[in-house]
Amino acid sequence: MKKLPVFTLGVEEEYQIIDPETRELRSHMSKIVDGAKIILREQVKAEMHQSVVEVGTNVCKTVKDAKNEIVFLRKKIAELADAQGLIVGAAGTHPFSKWQEQAITDDPRYHIIVNELQDTARSNLIFGMHCHVGIESREIALQLMNQACYFLPHIYALSTNSPFWEGRNTGFKAFRAKVFAKFPRTGLPEYFDSVQSYDNFLDILVKTNCIDNPKKIWWDLRMHPFFSTIEFRICDMSLGVDETICLVALIQAVVAKLYKLLMQNTSFNIYRIALIKENKWRAARYGLENNMIDFGLKKEVPTKALIMELLEFIDDVVDELGSREEINYVHTILEQGTGADKQLAVFQESGELKKVVDFITGEFTKDL
């Protein structure tokens, strides 16, 4: 087969702005965003809650380029926060801050969302990492989206980093998705047999005033309505750069492998979304522990074993993508645990959620 095309990357991260004294989320985002826009321009933006800052890389040709950008963005946001007497952390949820106490950003877009969704929107105090993979053909992008759904729970299990919610140990490794599930049009996307059927679906939603633009499809994986990308939205926000970039490399490699199979007229099996939801549930509840389902074998398999199978599946595209080092960090996650495992270990040892926040903010700058 000829060389793979360049699967460009764009990465978005959502950070927590935290008061160093109380360790609670602080609604001082506007000062940081206003300062950041002078340096970062369109690479930083406000989110619905003022205690959230979102950054995004430029279009990157390689995983290493994406890593350099994420390191730069984290450094800048940390510096700007420090100048305001604040600190920054990265996790899918804050361990104990309450959504009822968070200010909403004064922006017409967010006023519309809150007016429509009410407490569903106000309580959506969560933080994620989104990864765009560039694919020029919408027909190919749709086929890859359909097939990549199978691997979403595997990627999700590796990213789990939201075990606490409003001061409680939820019993989940990733409670963020449970909070977001209250929104409409979230979760795993359904199967579409053609771009025309996909566009018809969006057209109906817009014409019937379900949505005013296609960006209000908030699935775990979607064809982006304005960019030539498929966007993976399932991951919790990662503690450090190395975890984020490992997940980005894994996502890119899954897309490249499925593309390679497609060009060889070999498609990956497409399983019912209802079945894949069973694996997503297990990933949210247990992370890397316990089992997920191997639908081919029709049996439960240890989740870590399925992750190892995924690494074997993508192995023949990793070197061409130049991401071997970044992909290998999966083994570190399997050995040391996910962000959720680490948060829980700190809490078990200290019994204090403030110590968990200290751990989260310490990890934010550790890899920089």
C-alpha cells in the first residue's frame, strides 16, 4: 500500500481555574482569557462557566507537533493564572466545588443554552479533551466514524479522570460522562449508512428547531460540521501532557489503521451501538479494572487485555505516524493507573479532598 495520508491533529483541553487557598474553582476566567488572547489569540476561549478555560492547538501535522503546542499552552495559562494569584488543574471534574456557586460567562451563546437547558446546563461543570483528526473526504470520514465507535470505550477507559463530584467519591472512575448525559444529543453516535442520511438527520434537527446549528450535536464522536475532521470528544481531561498526547496518538493511530483497512477493501466490524454502550458503561464505572466485552468472542475479557489487543491492532501504522514513543506511554498508564486511580490513591492516603486538588494542580505543570 502507498504511504498513509497526513492525518492532521487539533487538540482542545479544558482547564480548571482554582483558588490556591480554598482549592475551590474560582470564577476569574475572564481576566485570564483576556490576557491570553493577546498572546494566544484564537487558541484560547471562554467556556460556559467562568472557572473553565479552553485552549486549542493550531492544526498539527504530527503528534510531536501537538505535544509542543500543548506544552506551550499549558505554560502560558499557568503563567497568566499565577499573575492573578490563581492556579490551574486538569481533571474531568473538580473534587468538591459545587456547580450552584459558579458564575456563567456573560455571552449570548451561553445565555441561549442556559435558557433552553436550564439546570442541565448550569450543572454541566465538567472538563474534557477533544481531538480532531483531519480527513478530507466526508464519505471516508463517515465510514471511519462508524467503525471507530467500537474503540471509544477502550480509549475512554485509559482517560478516566473524574472519580469525585461535589465532595463525594462517586464509585465511578469517570463520572463526567454521567453529568454530561443529562444534555440532549450526547453519548455514542448512531450508525449512518451514507453522508446523505447524516446530512438529512442534521437538516431535520435544524428545520424543526431542535438545534440552531450542527455544533449542538455533542456526541462522543462526530463529523465536525465546519472542519474536515472527525472529532473524538469522549475523553476526560488528563492530569498531564504525557497522558493527553498518548491518547491523541492512540486516536490518530486508530483512524489511520481503519483508513488503511478501508483502502484495502477490508472494513472493521460494525457492532450495535447498544452493545458498545455496555463497554462504555464499564469503562466509566471501572476504568482499566474489571472486564469489558469482546463482541467477536462474545465473552468478557479483562479490559487491560483488550487494550493490549488494541496496541497490536494499530502496530503497523504507528512507526509511519512517528508516534511510537507516545503510544508506548499506554504501558505506563496500564502500570501506574489512570488519573482517576491516582486521585483515589491520594484520597485514600490523606482522607482530604483538598490534597487531591493539590495533586491535580501539581500534575498540571509536572511534565512541562
